[in-house]
Amino acid sequence: MSAMKWNKLGKIFDPTHHKLPNGCMQFAQSPQALVFDDFVRIYFSTRSVDKNSGKHLSHIAFVDMQKNLRDVIRVSDKSVIPLGGLGSFDEHGIFPMSIMRHGDAVYGYTCGWNRRVSVSVDTAIGLAISRDDGLTFQRIGDGPVLSASLHEPCLVGDGFVKVIGDVFHMWYIFGTGWKKFSSDAAPDRTYKIGHAISSDGINWTKEEARQIIPDKLGPDESQALPTVIGIDGRHHMFFCYRQSFDFRNNRDRGYRIGHAYSDDLMSWTRDDMNPLLDVTSGDWDGDMLCYPHVFECDGKVYLLYNGNEFGRYGFGLAELII
């Protein structure tokens, strides 16, 4: 495989510099691109405060940018999709939402989350469809299209969908369980990347509990937010990974960007070094790299990603050099 490298282009969007919908003030997490003829729409998850509980709620917004991916055209002024109803899988937030065109519609695969008691959260994957070029999305139903199952007991989320041939492929994460890593700490989770297929994008068949990307950090490695693109006839996956505990305030245990490649969509070879995207000392991404999204625009391959504090102050861009 030829050598590849990422050329960092810097932070391109800071949510604190713009008025966001739903009273949101910070965070532009998990940027996901939808390319139009003359601009790029980038969806992201931002946060408001629940007046009843004082806790965060995650909402989907977007920013439209010129194709130079520098100049902001506008930021959405209303909800792209409302949160779910009382007791639903997406009652407390949607993070992330993966976007793809399908025919005349735009499909949004949502990662809905809801709070729990003994642990902090659970997640599942829903589907909402837009008929107005991605301005607003309507759920196909109140429940998820992919969720916990017999051997994937929790935390099914981060679905990225791509149609290859006439088959829908979804790469997603599934939780292997929760664990208290120390007696005085809250439980932390571990999750791995899995794969499912569908003929219609709604009804899915999982490769139940098959971890498709090998661990680099050992069994307590958590892997998140896969994104897949074809380059020179080979499938490339980018994702983020970290230790499952003591990662929030420990720079050496926080998220980094991983990479794997496959020729058959079944066997994946991990190769984080080609291309390598690493932290930049003292910069906005000097402690953490997370939530990648790879896409093609005008013949170039780009990677959107978040930096320090899980995207509190926005997202940046890198260009792939082959």
C-alpha cells in the first residue's frame, strides 16, 4: 500500500463564535459532511442544558460552508430533528447523526441516547429521512433500527452507512459491558466496532458480536465512530480509540485516530501509522483527537475531526495526501 499522510488544515469551526439553535452554547461534536454542488453542509451535535435536571441534552445542528471549507455561509437556526419523546431511546440526545444520500432523499442514521440509573447512558441507532435536502428530518418510527441484542448487550451506536453495490453496509459500535475500574469511580464502558448489512437500510442483519478491528491497547480499548471510504480500489476505515477508563483528564489515555483497510469488507488490517494523524502540542487538538469523518469533495479526500474536550470548541480539517 502506498504511503499516505494527513495534512492538517487547522480548526475550521468554533461553535462559541456563532448563535446556535435550542439555546446551545458550546460543542460541535462528530462533524458529518453532506456535499452539494456549490457548498458543503456539516452536521454536528451540540448541547443545551435541561432546565428540569440541569444536565446536558444533545441536539443536531449544521453549518453550511463554502467549498474552500473555510468560509461560513450560515448556521442552522432551528432543530434539524427534535429529540425523542418521554422514555424513548433518544429522549436525552442525538450524538452523532450520520448522513447519506439515497435516491431523492437524505438518510440520517441517528445515535440516540437516554440516561440510566446504575450507569450513565445507553444508546441505539435510529433512522430519520429528509425530503428537503437535509434541512429537516422525520423519524421513520419511534424506535431504533439497530439496538442491543443477545450478544451485544448495550451501547449500540455510531452507525455509519454506505451502499456498496446494492447492499447497505453499516459499521457501528457495540458495548461489551460496563465495569468499575476502581472502587471510587463511576462505571465506565468498553465498546468495539461491528458490522451489519441490509437490503433496504431499515432491516439489518448483524455479524453478532464480531469485533472487526483488532485492539491496539488491549481488551480495554474502546473504539468509536467508524467512517469508511474507498481509495484506489481499497476500503479504508477511520475511527477513534482510547483506554476505557481514566481517559478524561489523562492526555496519554485519551482519544486518538485509528485506521484500518480491507479488500473484501470482511477482513480488516489495522495500520494507524499510514496515514498517521497525531496531536499537535499546545494547539486546540494537543490533548485529544476524536470523532473522525472522512469524505470526498471535488476530487480531494478530507477528514473532519474534534480535538480537546471532546469537541467543546469545534472541529478541524485534514486533507489526505497520497
